[in-house]
Amino acid sequence: MRKAAVVLLFLLLSACSGPPSPPAFTDARALADAATAATTGSGSAKFATDVAVGEVRSKGTGQARFATAGTSQVMTTDFIGEPMELRLVAGKLYAKVPEGSRDEVGTGKPWVLVAADGGDPFSQVLGGSLTQLAAQNDPAHTLGEIRTAGTIVSSERAQLDGVAAEHYRVELDLARLGTDLPAGLPPESAGRLGKFPVELWLDDAHRPLRIVLDLTPILQGSDARITTRYSDWGSPVDVQPPPPGEVG
């Protein structure tokens, strides 16, 4: 009896210490669909972004609210070399103009409405870049690209900052993205530039923890990466448009 008990205990311990189960997804579309649903279902998160292109580097932090109708966010970034606040609400992107530059913008008000194709001086200079930056903070944007043009290259169970995660390496085919290209590239670039890698870490609920876009193959001659980290999923966030009277 004692020998049988020892054998049974050994078998139980062996079962408990067996190899971990493989990551949940082998198909890029299923991966993107699950992560998108988890993002929307959680409703909100905080994020930090790091853009590095060659020697140029900018950082930003913010909070976002996710819904099927779209993402709203508030962030502070040093993208132009000094702190600037951006707010994306109901599809409209607002930028708080640094006080020393408001006369150049011409409105005299602290906030401007920014558009990639806007005719105002601020949009003409920064509209495309800031629109792209706001889109890159939204996991739905990258997940949509993965759904359309991604192929999972490898996957593994991992730890990320002490949290259990699934780590996916995905290859994005620019030719399959149509006009939705990263970094403001023109559509005719797709066939010439080929593919680039994306790394994605998901928590146990399939919510993004970190997304890294390696744009080095696109911006040839420069190391270029965009890293976005997400935390505090489901925490309360305050995302409001600027007061109408402060928008020029």
C-alpha cells in the first residue's frame, strides 16, 4: 500500500509539472479577433508609447476608452520636443498648442482640431504625424492590420514584467494592407517594401500587454520601432474633449 501511494504521488506530481499548454492561437485572424473582443470587453486601459527612429526618440503616456464605435484617448507626448497633450474623442483629434506657438497657429486659443488633410497651419505641419501617432496607440489599429495581412511566425508562453503572457511574432505583408500602411507610407510603396515584423504579448484574458512594431525594414537605413505598453485594464479613465470655447 505504501509503495502504491508513493507511485500515485509521483504520477500526480509528474502531471502537474508537465509541459505548459501551447499558446491559444495559430491563425492570425483568430488571434486578432480574440484580442479585439477582449480589448473592447475590458472597456479601458492606460498606456505608454515609445517611438524610436534612428537617434530620434519620443515618449508618451495616456489613458484610453475602448468601444465598438471606436477608441477615445487622452495622452501627453514629447513628439515635437516639448510636452503636448492630445485628445481623441468621437473621431476628432485635438492638440493643445504649446503656449509659445499659439500666435503662429493664428487662433490664440489653446486647442486646435487636427486632421491629416487639414488646411490650417498646424495640421499642414503635424496633422499626418499626430494622426498616425494617435492611431498607433489604439490596439485595434494594429490588430486590424494583423487580421488583414498577418501571419503568425512563432508563439510561446512567457513572462512579461512578472505577468503570465502569450508572446506572438507576426509578419505583416504590406501588399495585403491596401492603403492602410504604417508610418504614413504612400500606397505605391506596398509592393516594393514587402514585409515587416510585429511582436504581440497578450495576458490570460487575451488583452494586449505590449505591441512592438519593427519598422526597420520599411525605413531602410534607420532602426525604427514603435513600442506600446498597456496596463490597468478596466480601470476608470477620464477622456473628455476640450471645452468648445478653448478650441480654435
